[in-house]
Amino acid sequence: MYFSKSFIPILKNNPSEAKIKSHQLMLRTGMIKQSSSGIYSWLPLGFKVMKKIEKIVREEQDRIGAQEILMPTIQSSDIWKESGRYEDYGEEMLRIKDRQNREMLYGPTNEELVTEIFRSSTKSYKSLPQLLYHIQWKFRDELRPRFGIMRCREFYMKDAYSFDISDEEALFSYNKFFLSYLKTFKRLELSAIPMAADTGPIGGNLSHEFIILADTGESKIYTDKRIFDVEYEKTTLEKKSLENLRNKYDKFYSVTDDKFNKSDFENSVNENNRLVTKGIEVGHIFYFGDKYSKPMKASVDYQGKKIFVKMGSYGVGVSRLVGAIIEAKYKDKDEIMKWPLSVSPFDCAVIPLVNKNDDTNLLKAIKIYEYMKSKNIDVIIDDTEENFSSKIKKFNLLGVPYQIMIGKKSENDLIEFKEIGSDSKYLKIDKIIELISNKKK
Amino acid sequence: MYFSKSFIPILKNNPSEAKIKSHQLMLRTGMIKQSSSGIYSWLPLGFKVMKKIEKIVREEQDRIGAQEILMPTIQSSDIWKESGRYEDYGEEMLRIKDRQNREMLYGPTNEELVTEIFRSSTKSYKSLPQLLYHIQWKFRDELRPRFGIMRCREFYMKDAYSFDISDEEALFSYNKFFLSYLKTFKRLELSAIPMAADTGPIGGNLSHEFIILADTGESKIYTDKRIFDVEYEKTTLEKKSLENLRNKYDKFYSVTDDKFNKSDFENSVNENNRLVTKGIEVGHIFYFGDKYSKPMKASVDYQGKKIFVKMGSYGVGVSRLVGAIIEAKYKDKDEIMKWPLSVSPFDCAVIPLVNKNDDTNLLKAIKIYEYMKSKNIDVIIDDTEENFSSKIKKFNLLGVPYQIMIGKKSENDLIEFKEIGSDSKYLKIDKIIELISNKKK
């Protein structure tokens, strides 16, 4: 991508309406643009990051055997009346009347609709377990949307649903998602900790939030530091192995504000291990048994009886993760962002010092750019006439993790190469390509 | 994928509410499920096909240098009042009041929003041309939704927008999309013909619909047969080459009902070449100059003046294409569907004859299945105990283009292999894999 042809509208300064760093950086680097209160358009840079996050989320869902579907954004109120949540949900639900005056709504979540799909499709316990997920836009009509895409109204979410014959099997499904979430966040280079959580309007009696640490987080958290050292890499998708994993986490006190109890915390966590800080919720999983299947009569035949299926639901905020990664990775004091390579909008930036009357550097840069593209490196080249130092400043915000500088000293075939936040090295182009390709694996 | 674990709810018979073959087949093979009038959920089989179509559409947009963004589904009425379309659009626009009583709407199209994004981001003519597209859910509140996803209310669409400095440059952008659409539909194994069309509520004075022939189509078309022989394969993305292509098409009379004129048709088309038939619209492109940029003040600086940018818009119905392909490929008399390999939910089906007390065939089938998967063939295996002939019947509807049958005669290493609609061959497994892999390229 040539920067001069790209649609990346950069702002010179932090926009005054943005109070947290993800909101600031996303507006400043033209990742998003607000279209109305709490509603954003995703411009090419932000879109690319979000799509890469989506892909990782999807792959980890597929890996545990979940099947992807896609439910519509607009739902009928009928099924919400069946479950009893239509009145309960309050003003956050965007209610709509269509031209025939039918009551519709923009789905804030999909327990009802997926239960309806399940009950009309599945009759026998032999088809269980069934794990279904979709990645779709949701709408919650927040009274005061703020913090950019972190607390907005229209947001992109992966929500999965499990259907099982018994509590025991349902717990097995729950634990599969528990593990898959740990792996998902790890691939995004986030260290997310699972915390016992309230179930809120979803319901049920078992729930975990996955929280990443960030000073600007909205949730206050109280935890035992040692929870960060729990190892899950060797856990397999076997029932026993997953139970062991859950036990390892459950040993450590780890809760959000809602569930905090001072004496419990002090009794169960040695002073040296106490960590009180802030975090951002990036995932939330629930087990709620037959809360929806019973009123909506979603049952399967089992040994001559009709059994209401046991269900759980599992959410990851895909659009929110874009902001969460920035909150975790952006050093706003130095104005340096570094995207994890797995979700970076580009692998490498080629930044030539371009003089008006001398195109030597630009031509050299284009040659490098073309060569890297031919080797499957996704490169952006800054072909503009902007001065060199403001180019560097701009790219430090754009956060492409690798930079190639073609400046004054560029004479032989050793190229100035830099990982953002580290010192420059002088390497041959093939060495640079090898280095980036290895990191991409 | 094991059929027994899949979420593919098959119906035994054609559902009575479905009047056209795409609607029948999609319900029967569990590709979609209606959730309310004109609103559908996409189940795994349908979802996979739609995603593959989306990928092809995306690749062909990227190839002409269009950049992908993502605009929200919910828009403010303000920008529609600026363009003057808020009142005009009528009842097909789903109008919404949020909790603060603000007038919102579910976007039926995005000319206004993309113009707003452009005007606030781009100041100089040097950034032109700019081609932006997104693939997003739209809503049109049809009075009488029908024909399944062919005329529904919530639908998935690619819409692109071009911004240029002059009519001449804008026409160049228009022609790039013209070519890219021909290539897109070709990759979907559809022969789509461009036809001069009315511009309707989008506006402007130049427009083409891309129509595929189908008996069940909603549009009546009048065309010169020779238009099917126009060659576009050698056309490049140069201005001159694209103009030549347009001229080659413009030579042949080819219109829909709206533009039909009997004497024009008879005068310009030799009797032998006249074709009067029905078709389905799968794409629609428009050039409308400054229709939106002028009232919305989207201008760029050029030689000391402010010039309103010249715009066009370019739509492809991604969800509709799923139905259109079925209309074109499904032989409902024989109950045989064959998906183009490029969008088929699976590359190959492995269908063993399974006896209750003898798992020889099933084990052999599983071995073949695993081996093919290891060679990157996407396979579905029917591991159920359903009888062999109803399995075959089912898979003829599912439309996976290649089938491997493990039946009675299965004794040596020659495997019964079939392309749907052709005769069986007996081949070694590696030969089959080679054959499918070559077709996938």
C-alpha cells in the first residue's frame, strides 16, 4: 500500500473529545470515525485490525468444534416474550416498529434466537453436544456512550451457545470455551485472567469474566498475583484435563468489584501476592442450565423422556478488543504504539526520506517495497513528501511493528531496520524478510 | 466434518411456503431458517457458501484498488436530510427512534454516510481517485417479502463508492467496477450480462444492471444473443482498454423491462439474435456525478477552487447471490444441485454404505476422509446409519460437486468417484485428490 493512495486520515493532535488512549489513538490514526453518538465507521486501518482479530477468534472457536452460523441483527419481540426478557431488558434494548407495526428489536444478545433455531432443528440427544457461534453486530442503546468503541452502541461481538444433555456435559462445554478464550487472548498477546463474575441479565449461576490489566480499565479487580503463572498450554480438550485447569485457576482469589469481599481477600491472599488494579473485560462466559430452554421448550428425546437442554453462552467483544489491545500496548507518554504482529494492519513500514529534487531514496524504497511484497510481507510505504521526522512520528503512532528507514546514511545494501521501541540494526533485505516471516509463523 | 455432528437440519420434503427453487433448496438442506418475515438466520451450510462468495467479491474489489471499510448499520437521519432523501425514501426505510428520541434508521444504502466520511477526511485532489467499499447488512422494509433470501428485508450487500475530480476520471472508475463485476460473476460460474438500466432512488444518468439468466427471475429481459460472446478477458485496468470493453458491450441491444422499446429492439436486433427471457439482478452500478457531493458539500481543492467530487456507487447482493447460483445451477426436476467448487460448502463428500453390524465400509470411509483432509481437501463424511439410497438423494441436494461412494463393490484400492451429474469412475485415492486439487487452483 502506498501511503499517498491509502485512506488513512491522520489527525495532527489528540481530539479533545477522546478521554482514554485507545479512543485518542484510533481517531488520530484514522482507524475509526464517529458517525453518530456511540456509532462508528471503521476506516481501512481499523477495519484491517478488527478483521485479523475476528479471524483469530474464529479459528479458536472452530478448534473446539463450534460451528459458525449467522443470525440476523433484527429480531422479532415474540421470542423475547417467550423467555420473559422483553420487559426486563429495559431501555438498552433498541426497540423498533416495522411498517406493519410489528414489534421488532435490534439484538443485544442472542440466547432467545439461537434457542429457537435449536428447538426447531434438533430432536434427539444423539446430536448433542452442539456448539454454535456467530460473529455479528449488536446494539445496546447506552444512555451515555463513551470511550470510543470501548463503550459504544453498535458493536461487533462473537457469541457462542452450547447445548447439552446434562449439567456434567454442559460443564464440559463451558470448560472448552474457558480454554479456548485463554488461547484466543494469548494469540492477541494479551494476558487475560478469568475471574468469577456476576451473571447479570444473562442469568445462571456460573460465570467468568476474562479481564486484561489496564490502568484505564473500567473494572476494579482484586486478585492473587500467582494466577498469572497458571499454565494452560498442556491442557487438552478432554474432560479431566479441563477440570484440572479450572481447579488450578479456582485456587486463586480473583474477582471484580461486584464480588469483592475485603476479609475474604485478606484471608485467602498473602499480602505479598495481593494485586489491586484495574482491568478491561474482553470476554464473558455463562452457564445457565435450562433458563431459556425451559420457557421456550427446547428439549431433546432421551430414554423416552423429553429433557430440556442445558445451555451456556460465551461472548468475546471483537470490536472492543481493538481498543483493549491499544490500552495494553500504547505508550502514550512516548507516543509509541506497537501492534502484535498477528493483528497489525501491516507487517512492515518502509519509510524513505524524500527530497523534492532527488528521488534516489524513494526509488530505492519502492524497490524494497516491491521485493518484500513478492515475498508475502504486507508492507506500507510512505511515498509522501512529508518531512522525515514527522513520518517517523506518524509511524510510531500507526504501530506497524517493523520499520525500514531509507535515510541519509542509506548507501550500501545494509538497510536500517527497527522493531518499534528497539534500536536500529543494519541488515540485508533477505535477513529482514526472514526475520519477519519467522515471526509471522 | 462428520455429518452426525454437523448442524445441517435436512427437511424430507419441499416446504409448502417456498415457491421458487432457491428458497425450496435452501430450506430443505438447512442452509437458512426464517426467523421472522423476510429475515433469516444462516445455518452452517448456507453460511459457508455465503462467506466464500463474499471472499471472491472482496478479492475482485481489492484487485481494482478499492479499499475496504465498514460503516455501521444504524445511521442518523441528519445526513439523509442533508441529501434530501429522508422524505423521498418512503416506507422501505426502517425508521427508528432511540432512547433519547433521536431519529435514526437502518441503512438501506450508504451514499450519504460515505460522502460524510469522505468530506471530513479528504481535502486535496491529490488523494483522488478514491474507491471505498464495505460489505455490510442492509435493511429494506419490503411490504411483501418473498422468495426466501431473494427478496428479503435484511440482506448482505457489498456496496462501493468512487470519488473523482472530473466526469472523465469518474467514468474510468465506473469502468473499473464494470470489469471487476464481470470477473466476479465469472468466478462464481455465472454468466452475467450488463444491461442499461434505470437509476431509481439512487439517481444519476448512467447505470448498468448485471443480470443472470434464470426462468424464475423477476426481471424480463430483451437482448441480443451475441452479447454473451463479448470477450473481456484481455481487458486491462487502463482507461483506453476499459473504454473499448464498454463499447463492445454497448453495441448490443440489451435492456430490462423498464427500458424496453419494441421498435428499437426489432430495428437493432436481427430476428435470429433476439433473446427474450427472464433474469435475476445480481449487481447494479450507478454514476451520479455530484448528486450527493453538492448538497453535502463534499469538495476538494483543485487549482485554487473547490470542486464537488464526482461519485458513483456499485452494489453486489452477496446474500442474494447464494440464491441466484441455486436458480442457475439447481435441476429441480432431477433434484440435483451442483455448487461451483469455488463456493461449495465442501469440496468432496464421502458416502459409505453403513450396515448396523458391519463397520468395514465406515472405517474405510473414515480412513479416506482423514487422508483427504490431510491433503487440504475439505470433506464431509456421512457417518450416519441412514440407508444408502437416501444418503445419495440427500447429497444430490447438498450439491457438494464431488462424491466418493463406499458401497458393496468396494473391495480393492479403486474407489467409486463421481462428479455430480456425471457417471462414476473408479480411481485411486491419490488420483482423486490430484483431480480435485487441480480444480481448486
